[in-house]
Amino acid sequence: MNEQVIKSILKERFESHIQRHSSIRWIDVENLLTKDILEAVSYMEETKGEPDVVVLEGQLCICDFSKESPKRRSLCYDKEARLKRKQNAPGSSVMEDAQEKKLVLLNEAEYVWLQSMEDLDLKTSSWIKTEDAMRKQGGALFGSKRYGRTFIYCNGADSYYSSRGYRAKVVLKTK
């Protein structure tokens, strides 16, 4: 998508969901939209992430707000897990895809906070940033919302499912 199209989509979503960022003005966001940021946001949009502006842990970000996990799915957690798979290794991993596209995976606190704002991942799940200690043991975290409650689970980092993607952010500015 070209820069004007992605800016237009982002502005329309920003204005349609003011409750997500009531203290932020569009002009302030627009002034921070560099070419690299717009490329990352374009990928979020192309993969049905429905990116919008939000403040996460003191950072002004553009974050995935799609009702279900974005169409960045069937990926194991990271390159190490992908390479260790003996059969049916996916073409990429969450961490490789995010890094290539200049996205940052949401951490557990950010994911839980996002779920407190809106009901997301009611039928899907999303990988989230996993601490090194758990990852060294072969596990990785993912979350979903069921029965009106946000759940954080763990799975082998080498697992992947057609209904599990990842939610990401692009940091615009630290407040």
C-alpha cells in the first residue's frame, strides 16, 4: 500500500475508535509517521491486524486491534524452535517475521491490558513475548480470551497452529 492510502486508513480507524486514545490528537500521530513506520503499519494492515493508536506502558504505539489474531499465523515462536522441528517445520517464525517487518511482539502485560480494553482472540490465540528463562526450557507464551476472561498459556515454542498468530506494535514515541 502506498503511504497516502495507509495514512488514510489509519486516520479513519483513529477517528472511529477515539476511546482507545482519547488524549491523543491525530496531528501528533501523523507527525511521527516515518517511511519505516508506514511500511510496518502497511504490513499490519495487509495481514488484517487492523492497526490503531494506543499508549502501551508509556509508549505511543500503533497496535493490532483485530477481533481475531491477525493473519500472520501457522508460525512457531522463534528461529531456534523452527530449526529444531524434525518434521513439518513452518516457513518462518513469529520472532523472525516480526523482526523482518520491524514489528515488536506484545508482552504479557500489554496483551492483558489490550484485552481489558476490548474482547479479542475469542476464537483464536496470539503468541506473546516470552521471558528468556521460559524460552530456554523450550516453552513460549500465548494468550486468548474465553468465558469473559483473558488466559495466558504456554506451549512448546516449536508448535504452530492455523488459528494462532501474533499481535504486535510499532513504537512511535516514548512518553
